[in-house]
Amino acid sequence: MGNLTLAVPEKVHQEMRHFPEVKWSEVARRAIIDRLETLRLAESLAQKSKLTEKDVQEFGKKIKSLATKRFLS
């Protein structure tokens, strides 16, 4: 198994020390695995997609616009 060293802000580290019973390395490991699964799924879907790069960019702009309107109203 490979090793990974993480740096976290001091405030976060202080809060983590408040919960010594938590296995923080396991929390980080699970978060990395979850993100990899999400990326693999997204990659798989993208390979099957018939959208062009332009379609994706336009879709992204629409999503950002709608999200901005939703959260700012």
C-alpha cells in the first residue's frame, strides 16, 4: 500500500485532535476512494456520450447560471 502525507490548516488539525477516536487516515482513504469511483463513472459516461466539447461547455454555462440564480435568490 502506498503512503500519502497531507497538510491541513492548523485550525482543522486542532479540530481533528478534538476527536482522537476518529481514524483520520481512514476518513481520507474513504474520501479518495469515493472520489475515484465518481471520476471513473464520469469518465465512463463521457466515453459513451455523443456530446461535442461545445455542447458540454454550453451545458456547463447553463448549469452555472441556474445554480447562481438559485443560490442568490
